[in-house]
Amino acid sequence: MSLGREGAPTALLRTEGLSVRFGGLKALDNVNIEVLRGEIRAIIGPNGAGKSTFFNCLTGVLRPTSGRILFNGENIAGLPCYHISQKGIARSYQITNILPNATTLENVRIAAQSRRHGWSMLTHHNAYLDIIEKAEAVLQAVGLAAKSEELAANLAHGEQRNLEIGIALATDPDFLLLDEPTAGMSPEETQRTAAFVRRLAGHVTIVVVEHDMEVVMGISDRITVLNYGQVLAEGTPAEIRENADVRRVYLRD
């Protein structure tokens, strides 16, 4: 975790008065969240709480109605997706977003190449040996090195989810958004993925939306709880677990 000049942790991302309205509906209402560099922050809450809307604002899918999103001190609110990606923000999706008819290696290689080289119709991708090496290292990290030549469509569901994390990591992000990374996984796959996300701590700042509370409590440094588009509570896993308001609207024994 990066420290400021006074020794205090520095914020990589901060939202100020972030609001999104769809007609009369307030999907986000004056949301103020600060994510420190190097931490893992979980965003939880009931269905319709505003979690997906929050992610979509951070990645340029939605333009906020009002408020600011400061990333490295720069207001990125309303910028298009590709500009936000270029600034070092990457995202995995709740619904798997891979190239099913490309190999596992090709999926990651294309992502790595998009960040480190411009596209050229005259240069074969094998000319970029650093890109191949980067893609192979990412596959090793997400546990898919042995499946590098397998078509992505033929991977098991949990492997496809981990491939999507690999695709995001291949762009060398400073800030990684994970949307339901363990959705549909077996208990064993969930445990391995949670352990991998935890190992990323310190190397990349992570914000994760996740419904599995055992995963949330196990990997998060801090948790933000949204309810009806507003921040209901924020704190460490222990603080959130004992928060009476959170237990009333979301957590169940």
C-alpha cells in the first residue's frame, strides 16, 4: 500500500457526490467512497443497491448525472471506456466476456497487445515476443498455463472466469474491478480464486462486487455497503459483520 509524504495511505480512487438518475429513480445518490492504493475493497448490498451502476460509472459505461470520480487525482467521470482503460483501469464482468473461438493464450495475448503495442495489419503477433511472454506469465498466475492451446469455449466455467481475470491483468492495470468473480464456481474453485485475488493485494488495487460473504470477509481490507443507491456503512470485515444496520438490510445469520 502506497504512503503519502506524512506516512498516511494515499487514495487511488475517490468519488465525490457521485449520483446517477434514470428519470425519477436514483440509482446512486451522493456516493462518497475513497479506495486506498493497494487495498482490496468489497462493494456489497442487496439487489438494486447500485453496485453495477457504480462499476459502470467507474469504467465509462455510464455517465454520472452529477459528482466526480477522481483517479490518481484526475476527474474521469464521463470519459469513454477506452480512455479510462488507457489510464490503468480494467474490469471483469458478471457475465463471462471472452473470445470463445480463440485459444486461452490468444485471449490473453490480444489483451496484452492492446496495451503495449499499437495494432498493425503488417506485423504478425509472433513478432512481439514480449507479448507472448507476458501472456504466458499471466496464464501461469491464474492457473491456466496447461490450457494455453485450449479453445476458451472448451474451458470449464471456473476456468473461464479465471481467464477473464487474466485478460484484465494482461493490460497491466493499476486498478482492477472484479464483478462477481466466483459466480457459478464450485466450492473448490471459489476457494482457489479467492486465494488468488488475495495474493494480488499490494500489486494492484482491487474493488470487487461479490455475493459470497465468506469470500468477501476473507479477502477484503475494507467493505462498503450500498443500499438504495446510498452508502449504508463502511468498515473492516469485523465492523461490517457486527453492524446492526447492515445485518438488518443484508446480512443474515
